[in-house]
Amino acid sequence: MTGAAADQRTARVLSDAEVIRHSLTEPETFSVLFERYGSQIQQYAARRLGWQTAEDIVAETFFVAFRQRASYDLAQPVARPWLYGIETNLIARHRRTEERMYRALRRTGLDPLPEPLAETVVRRVDAQVEDRRLAGVIAALHRRDRDVLLLVAWAELSYEEVAAALDVPIGTVRSRLNRARRKIRAALGDVDSIGEEH
């Protein structure tokens, strides 16, 4: 086994913070973060912007993260919230694309991804009608509320991780999520499972 292969193998057992620290002197080590989180980051971007744009967002997310790795808080052992924070900022630049996607889903009822938009809602009522209604509500949410809702619901981040990702207090996460959930409940009826704390 070559020295580089052994180093990569060793890096796979390190915490995210240790991987980032090692990448400061051995840049190729950073690829371990892509192996750990690349598919999650891509799925989240695809849910929000579609597959074509998602590939660009993933590449840009990891490029930005690599460039900013020296400023990463090494006291944080898990980099996932940091990566989602970078991704969310990049997605904000594509806000019009995201809103168009939700409006198209609302009009047509055809989700561009195979996974239903809100599986928990879909199980309770007719999938096509609910996806359309939910897409309309999501499109109408303020961007900050939508970011919090989708980081909790689709990226499955905890409230603390969302706060870290968006660099806001946890109380702000709670209030934004509460506001988004109220709007969804008003539009769809009682939807307990969207954004429940975990």
C-alpha cells in the first residue's frame, strides 16, 4: 500500500475536524469529507433545485468549503452543519430557480424527483393533490423560513445543527420553523410530523 493510500485510509477514521486539520498540510485528505457527505449534500440540493443544478451546487459547496477550511472551528468535530450552511448560502443565489420548481410542481403535480415531496403528508391523503398544495405553500414561505424547514425535514439536521449551519441562535431556528409549520398547517390541515424536533 502506498503512503498516500495509507494516509487516506487513516483519514477515514478521523473526525471531520481532524480531517480538516490534516487537509491544511495534506490537501487531498479533504476528499474524505466529500465521501462522507457528498451524496447527502447532493440529495438536499436536488430536492430544492432539481438534479441538474444540484451537481453544480455540490461541486461549489465543496470548493468553497475547501477554500475556507483554514477558518473552520476545529472544536466542532462534525462538519455536516458547516457544509449545509455553505450549501444553503449557494442555494439562496438560485432562489428563483427553486421557486419556479415549486410553482411548476404546484401546477403540474409532477415531482421531478422520484421521492415524494412530503412523504408523511402524502401517506395521509392523495399524493398528487397534497404535493401540489405543499409545493405552493413552500414556494410562498420566506426564504429564511424555507431554509430552516427544509434543513430539518430533508437534510434531517437537528435544531442545533441548523443554528450552526445558518449561524443564527437556536431560538431563531425554533421561531422560523414554528412560523413555517403554522403556514403549512393552515394550508394543509394539521401536519404534525413536518419539522418535529429530533
